[in-house]
Amino acid sequence: MSSQHILPRRTYFLVFLALEILTVVTAVVASIDLGAANTVVALLIAVTKSSLVVLFFMHVKYSSKMTKLTVILGVFWLMILLGMTMTDYVSRMWSAVR
Amino acid sequence: MSHNAAHHAGADAGLAELDPHLEMQFDDPEQQKETSSFGMWVFLVTEVMFFGGLFMAYLVYRSQYPQAFAIGSSQLNFKLGTANTVVLIFSSLTMALAVRAAQLGQKKALVWLLIATMILGAAFLGFKGIEYHEHILDGHVPGANFRYDTPGVSFAVAREVVLFNILYFCMTGLHAFHMIVGLGLMLWLVIKAQKGAFTPAYNTPVEMIGLYWHFVDLVWIYLYPLLYLIDRYHK
């Protein structure tokens, strides 16, 4: 079957290890006061973890361009939802003194 | 496998004899598999938007009530939440290995890895159940029994904490529902796999349900830091 990319078990175990290590890191960093950076770091780690899951566990790295485009579009539409909705909220009481 | 002869002689006639799973509207098994995959991914994109609505609400209310959200987060069970994250990632590994076993025609490994995934998924739901039970006892469930008395903060802020809890229950509840559906799908896979339905030539259902299961893991990868880790250093 030409469309089957059978990854070696080692790849899956390495990705698994990376995911669990990142989980521990995110839990530990959360107990350190970094102020606003805590959320940024936590989300960066989450994006890294989800990229590993999407690329390797879900085989997107080895998938067709159409699949990759679909994934990117999904993220794009989510960003429109989050970003454009927030433009409403952050532009309220624009001139009010906080 | 020569496609040209089949195409010239009448497209589906030749190939169908070679591959009983090939539906008549597809030229070849690769195209059929790619279509299944595309369909599942489009569904997952709709799921991203489905959960996305809740993440949107979270984004709005956390930005407007940061202190209340930090309080709400601190009331969650950090140990169980972290354990659940570890368990769910482990279940994604067993699921990925199950797909690989199906690709290699390893029936026994496939069945056991699917069962392992189900056990880990059930463990996740078990821990979640324990957490929910704690919430009920602590008066954190929005509604008539919600306790607004949080020590050290004004009543106005304590009232805002319920927004966090509403989102917590909606998001983890929706996620848990997806996991229950996933367990059901996996049970179906186990039964089919045990009957020998999946081979190196045909294992699409295993891979597609695998994609669904990994998606459920993805949602949790974002839920965990956003719900459990807000200003954790205070505790």
C-alpha cells in the first residue's frame, strides 16, 4: 500500500516521551511566578504538544497536501473566531479612563 | 497492481475482485482512503469550531475577570488534572500504536492496544468523576448550591467566580462526552478487530477513529493549562 507510512515504534515512543516531559514542564513552570509570562509559556508548550500530536500521532507530517491544508484552515478559522471577536471587546470603552 | 487494464476494461470490475472494500465511486483504494481521511479531518475542523465557541467564551470572560478566574482555577484538583493529562497522552500513544498494528496486520497487538486505550480512557473518566464529586461536595457546581463565600475576596469578585465554574463544567463536560463516544467507537473497533476485519490492505476505520481520539487528546492539551494552571504559584 503506497499510502501507508508505517512509522517505527521508536518514533511514537520518542514523541510520547516529549509530550509527557512537556506536561511535567508546564506543571512545574505553573508553580513559578512569571506574571503574565505564565500564560504565554503555558500556551506555547500547549501549541508544541499539539503540534507533535498532529504531526506524528495523527500522521499529518506524512499526509497529503490536501490534509495539511485542511488542518491549517481549521486553525485559521479558529483564529478568526478568537481574534475578530476580541476586537469587539478590546475596543469597548475606548476612551474611558480605567 | 496495474490500474490501466482495469480502467480500460470497465473501471470497477477488475479492481473489485482484488479489493472487496473498494466502493464503485472510487478509482483505487488510495483515493478511497484519502477521501475517508479528508472527511474525518473536515469533521474534526467542525469540532475545532465547536469547542472553539467555548474557548471564545473563556477568552472573553478570563480577560474581563482575571482575578475571579485565578480563584476558580485554584479550586481545581491540580494533581488529578495533571494525572489526567498524563493518562490521556498515554492513551494517544496506545491508539497510535494500535493503528500501526493494524497497518502491519498484527491482530492480537491491535486488539490489546485498543483495549489498553479504552482502559486509559476509562481511567481518565474515573478521575474526572472523582473531581466532579469533589466539586459537588465543595459547592462549586453553578446553580442553587453554588457557594459564593470565597475567603479573602470581596463578594463582588466571589460572584464572578461562578463564570469560571460554568465554563469549567461545560468545557470538561463536553470533552468527557466526546471521550465516552470515543470509548463506544473503540469498543466497536475491538469487536471488529477480533473478528479479523482489519488487514494491511484495509484498516481505514482504525485510523479514522484514531484521528478522533487524538483530537480529544488535543482539546485536553489546551483545557489543562487554561483551566488548571491560572496563577498556580499562589497556592
